[in-house]
Amino acid sequence: MTEKTLNVEGMSCGHCKVAVEEELNNLSGVEYSNADFEKGTVEVRYDATTVTDDDLRGAVEEAGYTVAA
């Protein structure tokens, strides 16, 4: 499993946290995600053979937020 921390712009509340985590956890190959809206980050544990960086970015964007470069 690969672990990565993404910087997410725009999260400001508990609802934001849940939305980002739900979208990431819906990806096949994501084992775990934990967003922290106060820090603007989300930790993700995933199978890098089935999930790409673009997949992670797309899930965050689907939730309505942006992954910072």
C-alpha cells in the first residue's frame, strides 16, 4: 500500500471532510482516507497498481475541492 498526503484547497468544515473522504473511499483500491479541514490536507492509503494520482485528484474535484500542486 502507498500512503500520500494531499493538500486540498477549499475545505472549511466537517461536511467538507466527509465529502472528500467519501469520494476517495469510493475509488476501488483506496483502503483509507482521513481529511483534516483545519490543515487543508487528506491522508490516503491506496493500492498504487489500481489508483493513480489523477484518480485521487479527480475524486477530490468530484467532491468540489482542488488539490494544490
